[in-house]
Amino acid sequence: MSLLWIVILPVTAFAFHVELKPKSAFFRVGDRQQLRCSVKDCNEKVTISWALLGDKPMFAKIHTSGSESVADFDPVMTVHDDTLLCKVSCGALTKQQRAVVKVYSFPEAPVISGYDHLLLGQTNTLTCEVTDAYPAEYLRLEWLRGDRMLQTNAESVVSTYRFTPTSEDKEASITCRASHDQDGVPDDEKTKETTVSLTVLYAPQNMSISEATAVRVGSSLTLSCHAEGNPRPDTQWKAFGPDGQAVIVGQSEELVLTEITLVDSGQYECVASNTVGNITASVNVIVQAPPTNTTITVSPASEVKEGESVMVSCLSDGAPVGRMVLRRLSEDQDVELQSSNGSSTSFTLSSALLADSALYQCEAFNEHGSQKVSALLSVEAYPLEVTIDVGVTAEMGSNLVLSCRASGCPQPAFHWRSMLDMPVDSRAHTQDSLSQLHLGPLGLVNEQAYTCEAKCGSVIKAKHTEVKVFSFPSDPIIENAGPFLEHRVATFYCSVADVYPASHLQIQWLDGEIELHSEVGQYSSELQNVTSTLSFSVGPEDQGRQITCRVSLQMDEVPQSGRERQAVTVLELHYAPRGTTIKVSPASEVKEGESVSVSCLSDGAPVGRMVLRRLSEDQDVELQSSNGSSTSFTLSSALLADSALYQCEAFNEHGSQRANTHITVKAPPRNTTVMIYPSAEVQEGQNVTICCRSVSFPPPAVVLRKLDNGTELYSPDGNFLLVNLTPNDTGLYQVNVTNDLGYETEIFSINVIENHSKFILLET
């Protein structure tokens, strides 16, 4: 079963309506405007709200009162350019109205920039900009020169115009016109424009300057210079001196020169400059005058030394340049030294003489007059002094340099000569004030006097020196005829070769620092071989004694390091072997199987031969022999047979010597044997001999014991004699062989057959 609900609404609810004024609005930015929304014919509760399409925020103030609501735009802004909705609720019913709001803005005239600094002949950019114009797509910008359209830009608030100014644009103007073409904009607001005068900047040009001119000294002169330019050029004058350096002399279009002198003659340059560039022009000013400021200069000084170079120079100012004459004035005559066209001349004395002392005169001429000046030149002799190495001593064969120095003269001339008039100048080398004579390799012929002569101008001075030569080239050599026999005379010879001067040579024989003998060489004018002899009797205490031959050249001029030499020899003595010894290690008594070493040592010179022997009754055995002062032999495992007398014998060419020692090898008893004679089984009353033998040393003690009753017999040689044996002697017997190293036993039996007779046991 279904139900049908029918709702009956009041007729008046459907009849209400909404009114929005204006529904199409065109507002200017900045003004105050309103939209008014009202409700009519609604008897229910009314609710009014505002909204933008797209659910965007409202930028308006809303005032609602009852059935009317006002959207207040104070002021109008570009964000208000939109579609607004007025929504109304009347009870349960809702209606809405929409209004389309258009906004425009065109408050300011366009602004032109870049017109005030245009560069002539270069591409420049002008900018026209409109601010706060809305909407921009309706804006049109135009550039005009008078009534002539230059350029149009649509839908833009900024326009640039590029052009190259010419001379015709210096005083021109340009207009930027902005038009707002949106429908609804009032006609008086649709167009705004701005006109500006163009400022064209250009570098100075069309310069004019005074022509070249000639003026007399003392007069006045005005130079002018003018150039066009924007900004207006600044003018500067520069004067160029003889060295090419420029000096600023003026800062205006006219340069006034008063009381002109020769210094004012030269080139003047006018420079016109502004912020864009500069232009230059120049003019020459010629100043005419008779010679003035004439000077004469003596260089390096008016007082010079004989032989020095001196220059006399003349200099004068005059315009035009004329002629210069330099003269030497004396009582005898005036000599013209130099003349030349120009403002200067000079003359050089490359080596001044005393006769060049005089008055020197310079005279300058030109078409306007002449001028003379003078200077005195004084030439003096040099204070020449000469020094030379005095008393030179050098070794024969070496190279020697004699130095001669001149002072007080810049370029002296040197000459060398020898006492024997030998040619020596070719071996001299001179530089500046020093001359050196090179001698070498030195020989005895160079031992003489030498003279160094120095000349400076007219002054000559000489100095002398003497060269001494010495020869001491090698160490002494000692001839040693040894070795020597004890208690004989030993002779030594000490020789020194190629000595000069031999009379200054001292030879000393030394034992340590004790002088044994001393002598001095004999005079000779040639090289000498000097020999000294030393002889003395030698004893055993002299073995290894060091004998020194010291030779010294007693000349103070010889360097200390080369003044003394020496040689050393060692005294060697020969003798027959002595002190021969023989040693046994670890001891002369050892146990069998132990190691024992026998060593031989002897003293003899020269060292000879050593022989080690073992001596016995049967034979003598040579165990070891070797060259030298010692020998040895080792028994790694001593035997009883090694007990013997051992002998060392030392030999050399002067004799021999022997030394003996005895080695004893000990061993405990071993290998014991027992022999019974005639038999171990005998008849009662017979005798029995028991022989006990063993290997041992020292000899053992032998004890015979009858085991059943303990009866003991002792034998020093191991033999026992049992006599008259009885049956009681039957039984076991034990032999005990003992020495201090050990013992050994043997057991045997004896059987006595009874014959019913008594027997007696006798000990032997």
C-alpha cells in the first residue's frame, strides 16, 4: 500500500522576486560604487548573501537590512572585475540574481625615459610606460614626431623606441600617446599623452685654434681655442717642454702669455672635452732672442788629475739657434778646440796633461747677438804610491804570484824586471791598479830580487821584493837492516831527498820524545840528499822499540804544516826459542775415556816450528807438528796405553828448546780372569796356584775369600798358592779385584778329593 503526500504551499511564496541594480556595471578604479539587492513580495523570513563565481573571496563591504542588502566598493579595485551573485531565501524558497562588474583604470599620462642623454650617431632607446592602467589589453601606445606616427604598440603598458639621433635631432621633441580603447571609458579619459624635448649629447667638434706665430722675448701673446659640443666642452691648454713632458698652463678658451721668455717657446696643445669625448688641436709658438744663459761646464771637475779624462761642454739659449765656439786661452795663444752649429758643443781631453791647465771660453752667436762665458781647468799630478809583497818564500815546483798595487792613480802602467835581467814582463797580468807576476813552476833560478815599477802620467815609482825558494818534498826514509840479534849493534840510516837549503835542515833521532841523536845539514847551492846514521847495542828490552827520524826545515817563512816530517821504524830482534812450555788440560791425570789436550807454547824470533811427541820405551811417536809458536793435540777418549811422557820441542834458525810432561790414564778393574793350576780338582795334600789377572790402573788390590767360612787372603800381584789341600778346602771361592776407581769379582770352585790324609792350607 503506498501513500501519496501532497504539500500545499502558500500562493504568496511563489510570487516573491529579487531585484539587483545595476545588473551591468562599469566602474573606475578608485571611485566608490555600490550594488543593491532587494526582495519584494515575501511574507516569510528573508535571508540575503553575496558570492562570486568560482567561490572566490569578496572584496566588498556588505550592509544588509531587512529585505535589502548593499555591496559597497570603497574604493573600487581591479579585483572587483568579476560576476557577483546575490542569493535570497524566502522561507524555504531560494532565488538569485547576478550582476556583471567591469572595472577600468587609466589615471596617469605616460612617462618617457631615456630622452635626456641621447648620444649623437649611436643607437639609443626611449621608453614609454603607463602606470596603473587596467585592463592592459585595451591599452595602445603610439610614438609621434609632430603629426607623424613613428610606432604603435597594442596591449602593452611599456613601449620602447630605438633610433639613431642626427644633428637635426638636437632641438627636436617626441610624443608618447596612450589610448584606452575599452567601451564605456569616457571620451575625455580615453587618451593621454606626454611630449618631451630630446637632449642629444655629442663630443666636441668643429674646433678652431690660433695659427702658429713667432714673437720676441718680453712680448705678450694670446692664444684662442673653441669647439662645439653637448654638454658644453671644458677647455684645457698644455705646453710641451724639450723633454716631451706636458704641463697644464690654462683652463679657458683663451691662453694669455705675458713677458715671454725662451722657455715659452714650443708646442701648445688645446684639449676640449666633455662627458662624451674630447678633441685636440695644437699650435707652435716660436720665441726669438739673442743667445742667453750661456754656460760652460767642466766634467767631472775643474780640478783633475794628470791622465784623467775631462770634458768641457758649452750650452746656450737663443732663437734661432746659432753657432757655438770653444777655445783654450793661454798667454802664448788662443786655440779653437771645437765649433759647431747648434746650442751646444763639447771637447774631451782623453788623458789630461799638466800643460792642459788653462782658461777655457765658450762663445754663442746668432743673428740677434752673442754671449761669452769662461771656466778654469787645473790639471794636477797623481799622488802615486806603490806597494808590493815583501820577502816571499815559496816551495820549489809551486806557482807563485807576486802582487804589486798602485794607489792614487786610476790607470797606472806597470813594468816588472828581475835582478838577473830575466824577461818577466810577459808573465805579468795587470787589471786596474793591481799587477801580478806569475812565476812557476819555481826553480832555484827564481831565487832572486824582483822590481815592480808603476807609472802614472809623469810620476814613476818602484818597489823591490826578494823571493826565497825551499824544497822539502817528501818524508824521510829509514833504512832498517834488521832484524838484529840480541847484544849486537843495530845501525839505522835516515835519508831525505831533494832538500834546499840543506843548511836549514835538522835531523833528530827519537825514542818516543827522548832525543837519541841530532845533526844539521851542510850548506849547498843545489838540491841535496841528506842522510843521518844511528847505531847502538840492542838487548832483549829493545824488542818492538819505535825509533823515529824527525826532519825539520828551520825556516820561519815555511808554513808550519810543511815545515816538519818524520818516519818511524820498529826494532826487531831475533833469538833462539825460549820459555817453551807444555800444558795438559784439564789435568795430567785423567780417567780412561775422558778427553785431554796437550798444548805447546814457545817464544822465539823468528817464529819457527813446534813438534809434539809421545815418548815410550818402545818408540817415540810424533803426534803434531806445525809452523808457528804453538801447537796442540787432543785425546778425545784417553786409553790406558796413552799414559806416557809427552814432549814439546821448538825450533828456529837460531836453536831449539824442549819441555816435557807426563800423562797418567786411570781405569777401574775390568776383564778379570782366574786361572787354577794344575786344576780345580786335586787330591788331598796337593798344592794349587790361583792366578788372577785384570786390566786396571793404578794396580788393584786382590782379595781371595772362601765363601762358606769368610776366610780371606790378600795378594799384591793377584797370585795365590794353596798348599796341602784337604777336603775342607773344597767349596766356592771369590776373587775381589779393587782400586780407587772401582772393583770386579769372579767366583770359582775347588774340589779336593780326600785320601784320608790331613793337609795344611798354607798361605804364600
